[in-house]
Amino acid sequence: MPSVHHWIRIERPAEAVWDAAADVGALHTRLVPGFVVATEMLEDVAHPTRRVTFGDGTIVDEVIVDIDRGRRRLVWSVQGVTHHNGVLTVQADGTGALVNWTADVLPAELAERISPMMALGLSTMKRHLERG
């Protein structure tokens, strides 16, 4: 199974980066505006699920698997593909934060599509959060 890994250092306290990342219904305003243009928390679903609209028009539903505030670890799964498990962690790194994003995906071809999207998402996150 392909795993895609990206990381970036953000010049903001880890607590501030995590606070934005853990606000799972506000990707489009707090974490990656422009990269994500809308986030809607769905109602009447068995597990917390957000509908994410990306800047390129792609829309996906993501089940929120875990928000581990103690470890600053968010886990979600994109619906409608054979397999997707996304993990975002935020660690303190001096006065800043180290953000790691991993996605395990099937079919394998999906890795080629999402890897550049993940890199763009992290660069958008850095630019937005460092502006304060």
C-alpha cells in the first residue's frame, strides 16, 4: 500500500497550529483557506464527517476517526476510495511547529494524485498561519 509523507516547519507555536488543525469544520477559514474553499460538518451520520470542497472543485467526504489533543494527532478517512487513512501531527520544534502529514492510500495511483495536493496544502497552511 502506498504511503505519502510530507512535512513542513511553521513559525508559529505548536499549540496555535494544533488549535487550527483540530477545528475540523473550519479548514477553509482557519487552516488552509483557498486550498479548501468550504467545509461542512454533515448531520445524520454515524461518525463525525466533514464534506470538504477544494479550490480545484474536488469534493470529498472525510470521516473524522480521531482527534487526539494530548498527542496533537488528527486522523481521518476519505470515503469513496478503496482505502485512505490520513494522519496529521503537530509537534513543538523550538518556538515553531513541525507538521507531519501522512496518507496511506489504495489504489496505488491515488498516491500520485494526492502527493502534490498534500504539498500544496502544507505550503498553504504555512503561509496562512505565519501571517497570524
